[in-house]
Amino acid sequence: MKRSGLRSASASFGAMRMGAAALAGVVMLGACDNGSVLLWPWVDIAAREQPAPADASSPPPPPPLVPDSGSNGSGPPPPDAGSFPNPNANTGAPVDGTPFTDGQPENPAIDTGDGAPLESAETGEPLPPLPVPTEEASNTPGPTAPVETPATPAPVTPSFYFFRSGNLAPASGTGSTEMAVLVPDMMFPIKDAPAVAQTQVYRWGGGVKGGDQCDTRNFTAPWRDNYCETRSTTNKTPWCEKTGVHLGQDIRVGTPDGCKAERATKAADRTRYEVVAVEDGYISNVGSYSVTLHADSGGRIYRYLHLNMAKLKVATNQTIKKGDVIGYVSNDFGGTPTTLHLHFEIKLNTAANGWQYAPPYSSLLEAYKRRENNPGAQVADDFVVAATPR
């Protein structure tokens, strides 16, 4: 891995002003909600932390034959280099970090979808409840001795469940109809901890549902898409039929016990769950609560939000390899309450519309299957068309 120096003082000052503008955007959107709970429009705000790439209307470029010219580091950091300083980390947050909204009364009118029995999309048979993940359980298969392959392989027990892409939580919006795995070769962004892709707003601990984010039910639920989910933003994309939507995928990480431990840990000290680079590339931007990875493959940009920005393992313009640790899961979002999770985005350079936030769910799902060496089990749709958003 190579690294170069941090930005100049003037660039840092510009980034700080951008962070301040982002915080002002949160306040303004909150005011527009007339006192109701803000639906956490992180993509709309964070997008202002980084200018749009040049030549947005051009087709995706071919993979470069040499390291990117913006990554001219002087060699890999020493093993004990630790974290890189980030003076703009979590700009606008209180001293103790981004607040939580845990403890709000649960809103019984918000249906999480967990009440319906789970049935296999393949067979229609009931699916048994998933075990609660624990901190002691290993989630990465270890090496095994070679064995003879039986004539009829034994069926693999699914270790996780998932809804199809586009099936959003009830009353949370209308999902995208895009089913393709748009990035089939990327790594899963969480190194080895259990992970469940799901909404952070319409489930326990979220600003709409209320309750406790460390609720066990959040960690035993099936995966669920939340790209195009209704949010109090002006975001739009060709892949969503409406404006005011969520343009990434929220990923809950770890276990109920890990969640409680991290919540009780000072924000700047959270290092329980590692976040990794999904492709080779370079870090093109570090904001106050976002990290942007520009892939060497060309035409792909990945963004990671809500890491522990005080303990990042990368700096702007640093080259990075697939699987290298970027940082740690947290809830940094300035002064706007959010849960412990990773918000992950894929931006593609499309021939028709230039750079656009693309649906990441299917690509994340396939990457998780590879990481777990387990196919999971698809859950039958619990509704055909998403209910009208509240």
C-alpha cells in the first residue's frame, strides 16, 4: 500500500467549510419536517463533500495500466503507523460523538415486516428462525482437510436469509426494479463480522420506528433492500421512480452484544468491526463522515459513510488494495442522530446519464455469499408492491 501526504492547509479549510455546509443542510431539512423526526438524508448531505467527477457524460474509462496519477505516495506506512489524523472528523457532532435516538417509544403503527412467517421463495416451505449471532462465533470458514466429494452433495444449511432486491420494508417506499448484479467482482465491505443489510430508519432504533437499535430482532431478520427508500431529501436517480430517496444500502454489523458494547464505548474509540476496500483503487476523498474509494477498474466509485472518522486507516490520495482495512463501523454523522451501521454506495459512470448512484443490494448480497461460502435462502415476498410510504 502506498500513501502520500495529507491535503494542504487551504484544502483542509475548504473541506471544513463543506462539512459546515453539510451540517447546515441537516438543520434545514430538519426544519422542513416541522418538528417530526428527521429521516436522516445522509446521501443528499454527504454528496456535497465531494465534487462530481470530471467528464461525467463520458463512457466508463478502461482500467488504467499504471497506478493512478493522483496516488503518488512515498511507500507503504510502517506497521505501527496507526490511524491517520483527520481534523474534519465528524464535524458538527457533540464532544461525545454523533448522538443516538435509542429509548424512543416504539411506534406500533410502523410495520417492520417481522410479524409474517418466513417462507422459502424456492419451495414455499416455512423457514426456521435464525440463531442470534454471538461475538464468539467465527463468521469466516477456516481451512478444512480435503475430503472425498460424495456422489450427492449434502444440502448446505443457509446461514442467513434475504428478500429479493427491490422488496423494501412495508410502507417505506417503492424499490428499484433493477435486479442485476451491477458489480459482480467486488469484495464485501465488512471484513468478517456478521452483517444484515436493512433499513436503519424503519426498524428498531430508527427515527421512525423507535425502540432500541441493539434489539435482537434487528440481527436475526432477513436481508432487505433499502435503496429508493423514502427519505426527507431531494435525491433522485434513474433507478428510482420517485424523488426524495435513499441512494445507498444500510448494513447493520455485528451482534446484539457487540452493538451494546460499541454504544457504550466513546465514539472515537470504536474499533470492533473492520471495514475494508471492495476493490483496488485510491482514496479520492475523506470528508467529515464519508470516505470515497475510486476504483482502478474504471467507471466505479464507492462511498462509505458513518465510520469512526477519528481512527481511519487511510488518507486522501492513498492507494489501497482490495481487502485492506479502511476503518471501523460507527455512527459518525455530525450532530444528526443515527445508528451504528455502514451506509454503502456504488456510483457508476453510465453512458446514458453520466455518474449515478446505482442499486448496491444485489452486488452486496453476492459478495456476502462469497465471503460466507454460503448461498443463504431467499425469502418469499411478503407483499407484491410496496405499500404507500407514510
